[in-house]
Amino acid sequence: MDLLLQKSEIIGAVEIPPSKSLAHRIMIASFLAGENYDFGLKGEDVEATKDCLDSLKRLFDGETQIATLDARESGSTLRFLLPIVCALDVNAEFLGRGRLPNRPIGELVDALKAHGANLMSDRLPLRVASASAETCLAKKGLTAGKYVVNGGVSSQYITGLLFALPLLEGDSEIEIVGELVSKSYVELTLSVLEAFGVQVAKTENGFAVKGGQKYKIERPIAIEGDWSSACFPLSLGLLTGEVRVKGLDERSKQADRVFFDAVKRMGGDIRFENGDAVAKKSALKAIDFDAKDCPDVVPILSTLLAFAEGTSKIHGVDRLKIKESDRLFAVQTTLEKLGVKTEYFDDTLVILGKGDNLKLENDVEIDGFFDHRIAMSGIVAGLKLGGIKVKGVECIQKSYPTFVMDMAGIGAQARQED
């Protein structure tokens, strides 16, 4: 499905969807605590996690002999649940779609195998056998111990282990080699574990995890609004009018909360008012930005910087190449279609912003690259400039299914084409 966009003035308020990052974690912790984990959340990624947990529940209820876990295109679902399934010592098969089978999990698989996990391959489809299964490669299953993980690949490896290791009999240690990327996401994991009574101690190079722990709700924890999704309507406020986003936590530990601070540095009129985030049309200026801990914010921030005055640099962009699309290529291709020059060198993306001079001479088509963040960034540009068709916008179902409808409710002029 394609979307034809006209230049629009976006003014109004929207209720942002619940945080996808928090939802994954709270759903999994609730399942491990034997509590309700189905919160009725929408979006393909969180629905994938819910369906995988359903499959595990059917296994534990004796309705099936093997759990089939279809992670769809959700890297979080796969990387969080793989260590947990190994720790639970059950028969399972992981499936995936899109680019997920090609996204890295090799180092996580190696770490699990080194501690007795019975993994039948190192990529999707991936079979996990319990220690009692006839086909298993080792007869002990996953064991406690020292897990050495490269911190530069994915913080999701760390989160998966932090969820799984407390379930094992003995104490474990996670040693992180190199610098940990996306630290904010690990902090989010630790806050959820604490809320479910799981003790984890920070060490000089990682974490110490006591074994034999039980998940139980120690304190209520709400699924706050999603900062990753909020970046898009807030950007429309900054570029076209005024948007109020409800449901966000000003003190959130979500990684993309940094968007608010980045926009402030750009000279954007953004603030919290009566518990809501409010963004008004602003003249933006170039900044230098380090995306090492928040790579998901790069597509929409790049769009804003295209409309900023001056040359901006975004550092730490190499990890964008292994997301739902090659986001570095997708961002550069999109900005080129808008007439904005970019350069790439040494893990850095340079954007030569045009400020108010950014206008289209002709209508253009932008590829959504089957990537929700690229497609939504293209929609933001289209509503600012008009004369843009964004192709393949159905991919926004992954995280913010109601984005187009929400924006239409506050002034967006758009027409769908099948």
C-alpha cells in the first residue's frame, strides 16, 4: 500500500501507543511470574511476543510437544526469548520473516551452546531441544556460569541473558567485552527485573546474577507511552504546526527519550506541559549527535536535520545496517530523493541541511524499504513538503498501526493507493 501526501498543517493532540520496549519486557516477566501477560497491545512486534508466549504456555499446559515460536520480524522477541527457552529446558523451534533470519544472533548462540544449550543450528529456523530429548546434542541443558558477550553487537543479547540466568540453579556472571551499545535498553531491563523481584548486581565489566530466583510482582509497573513512536508526531509539530502527545513519561528510561533533548539542542520549541509533550513549528539548526545508544531515533532525526540550517553529524551509525532494513542506506537514499546531500565516513553520517530552502521541484516517490521507521519518516517529510508518495506504508503495523489515522485526525492530508 502506498500513501500520497499533501502539504499539511498538523495541529492537535494524540495519545501515543504503549512503549514497545517496555511491553516486550513486562510481558515476558509476567509470563515467567505466572501472571497474565496478554495486555491486548497492538503492533506486530508485541503481538509476536504474545503469540510466542502463548505457544510456550500451550507446551507447559501439555497441549503440544514442541513450542513453535514465530518471532516474525521482531529482533527483540527472538533475542529475548532464545536464552529463556534454553533455560526452561523445553523443545521449541524459532521462526522468523523478512530480514530477521539474516540479522545477527551467532554470538548469542555460541554463548548458549558453550553452556550446554541444545541448539540445532546457528540461524533461523532454529531448533532448541530439551536435555531429555532424544535428538539433543548435550544431556545437561543450559547451565550457570560465566557468559562472555561482545557488547558492541546488540544489547538485546544482554537482556535475554538477564531474563534467563536467574532461572538456572547456580549463580552466573555476564562479562561484557568492549563497550556496551544501547545501554539505556539494558537499564530498562534492569528496572523491569527489579519490579519482578529479580536481583542483578552490576560488576566492573557486566553483571552478577544469582540463580534459583523466582519471578514475582514486587511493585506495579505501568507500560508508559512509547518515545520511539512519539518522535514522529512531535516532528510534525516541529515542522508544520503544533502537536501535543499524551502518555509520555518525562523521566522515562526509554532510549529514544533522548529525542526530546536533541530537539532542544536544535532550537526546537518542545516542552512538557501539564504532563504532555508539546512541539511547535520551529526554525531548526544543525547539531552533532551520538546515536550509539539510540540507533532507532536516527531515521526521524535525519529527516528533521534535513530541514535544519547547516551541516549535522550523526555518529555511531554503522549498526543501522543490520536493522529491519539497511537503515543507513535507506536514510541516505530518502534524503537524496528530497534533494538533501549526505556523506558517510568512519561510522558517521553527515547531513547538509537546507533549512527553509528545502522544497521539491517535482513530485517524488520514496521507498518505505519494508521498515516502519523509514516509512514513517518519509510520511513526516511528505506532510511537510507535499508531492510525495511513500511506497509500502503497511510496514508501520510493526510498531504504530494507527499512525496515519492519528495524523489524519489532526490535519494530515493523505490518500491511500493499493
